[in-house]
Amino acid sequence: MRVLGIETSCDETAAAIVERDDQGNGRILSNVVLSQIDDHAPYGGVVPEIAARAHVEVLDRLIGQALHEAQMTLDDVDAVAATAGPGLIGGLIVGLMTGKAIAMAGQKPFYAINHLEGHALTPRLTDRIDFPYLLLLVSGGHTQMVLVKGLGDYERLGTTIDDALGEAFDKTAKLLGLPYPGGPEVEKAALLGDPDRFTLPRPLKGEERLDFSFSGLKTAVRQLATTLEPLSQTDVNDICAAFQTAVADTLDDRVSRSLMRFRQSFPNVEDPALVVAGGVAANNVLRGCLQDLCSANGFRFIAPPMALCTDNAAMIAWAGAERANRTPPDSLDVAPRSRWPLDMQSVPLIGAGR
Ligand code: ATP
Ligand code: MG
Ligand code: FE
């Protein structure tokens, strides 16, 4: 089964072809991603209208390129999968309509995929991992701890009550005069900084619930930066180091509680695993901290290759391939949804309300 995947929910336009054999082995035949970072950089964040227009301009070409790299034509595609949400509505419309049109013209089954489900199922493509497992999704738009119990069976254990973690990195960078996207800049500066000069808050640390909160941390950075004005390079480096240390410490607390919760829910799973996904998973300090935490608690730590941690269409194609033959295809009346919690799987139809 070969599936064409399309992803346009945020600031990456992406198309991919993924194959899944009868034993459940996955193979990526092509995976094309075009980031719009340069289009949005002057504004310090993603501008929805610019994103939607950029998707329209390049999507056809990217699908052609994905087919070409896989040495296929549309006739060789067995099914089409496109992200239907959550995300920016303009971009979602572009990808979803394109996917439906291709499916209808070629009379192929169509799957409307939840973007978060794409992230959640990626380790089954790269590492052949069995259900259940834990997923920590940390990106620019999401911060969630998800119990992945089975295909279409997801339980959100915790989520951010304010900013996403990537967003906190981006806003902190902006406050300190560092360019967008801020995550890699903060990590670089932190390497040169003294993590002990300042102490920043650890929001929700020690609390029983498994949620996250990062806006207080960002506010503390703003206050600290104001008292230090004008900021020297050393100040910036030290604040970044303090910020990253606070984030690592917070994640450590929140994630270790989630590992315990997993053990309670599934005491008989012999090889428990934590998977990390999202752009923030590129951060080496945070990766190291999660790795240590997993080793100490007897969990396998899985970080898919970076290109599959950030937004891509291979994960959307794979989610479609996992669903094919096991759940019926979706109707071509499926509506895009800017909000779509992962634990609510059914897709409403156009006209049925959002
Ligand atoms: P989504 O819709 O999945 O939330 P997104 O485009 O916002 O999509 P990604 O592309 O997965 O998210 O990741 C981008 C985020 O990752 C940005 O907020 C960026 O700052 C952050 N990031 C990237 N590299 C690093 C790093 N080294 N350290 C911390 N954060 C990072
Ligand atoms: Mg992105
Ligand atoms: Fe994503």
C-alpha cells in the first residue's frame, strides 16, 4: 500500500510517499518539505495569511516532486492522506482540498488526518514500536503528553495551560533581541552562559496534574531583562542558560510523573517507551535530560530523526497507511478544523458545524 501524504497545517508545505507492507513495515519513498521560515522571519512569527498563500503557490509542485523522487505517477498511489487539523485554517483548506481533489479524480480512498496523530504514530514508522507508549509532543504550537494506546485510541494526559514550549523559546528569544525561530538561538546562547547566575521559576513543578505552563517563565525573563537594560551579550547568554535550565527541570518533573502514570496504567508492559516529537526535540540539553530520565526509570527513549520530529508529510502518509484497510476511508465532505483534540477522533462533515 502506497500513500500520498499532504501537510499544510502551519508554516511547512510538505508532500511525501510512504509504503506500508502487510507486516506493518514502513518505508519512506520520498519526503519533501518546504519551510516558510524566511517568509515569516521579518514578522517574528507565523502570519496565517502569508502561510496560506505560500501553500497555494508551491503545493502542486511539491506533490510532483514527491512523486518524481519516489519514481511514481499518481496511478501508482493507492490512497491519499491530508492533514485536516488542527492548525491554521487557510493552510488546512489548501492541503485538504488538494488531497480530496486528487483522491476524487483518481477514485482513491481518502484519509483526513489529525496532525497530532501523525506525530503520535511516527515512531511506528521509524522504530516499529508496539502500542501502548507515551508521547511527549513539544513544538511551536503544541505541548502535550499523550498516552498512545492503539490506532485511533489516544488519551491526552496533560497539555500546556498557556504557551507552547516552542512558543516560550521563540518569545524569550524575541525579548532578548535574538532572531526567529528562537529555539536554536536560545540553545546556542545558553551554551556560552552561566546557568547559576539567575534563577527562573519552574511552573507547576511538584503538582499532581500532568499539565505544563510556560508563560510565567517568559514573564520572569521579561522582568529580568528589564532590570538589566541595556543587555550585554553575557547577560543574554546567562538568561538563556537560566531559561533552558528551568525548562529542563520543569520537563523532568512533569515527564517523570507521566512515566509513573504509565506504569500504573500498564503494569504488564515489559518494554515501556517514551517518544519525543516536535521541533523542540532538536534541543540537545532537553534530549539529554529526557534520555537520562528514561534510563533512570527503565523506559526506552525514542527520538525519531529530526526531519520526522518537525512537521512533514511522511507522518501524514504513514497515519493514512496505518488506517487503510483497518478503518473506512473518510468522506470527501470532511471539513478542516483549526481545533481538533487528539482524543476526539471523529471528523465532522462540512455543514455539520466546527
Ligand atoms: P506544530 O503545528 O506542530 O506546533 P510548528 O511549526 O510550530 O508546528 P515545529 O516545526 O515542530 O513546530 O517546531 C518549531 C519550534 O521548535 C519553534 O518554536 C522553534 O523555536 C523550536 N525549536 C527548534 N529548534 C529548537 C532548539 N534547538 N531548542 C528549542 N526549541 C527549538
Ligand atoms: Mg514549523
Ligand atoms: Fe507539528
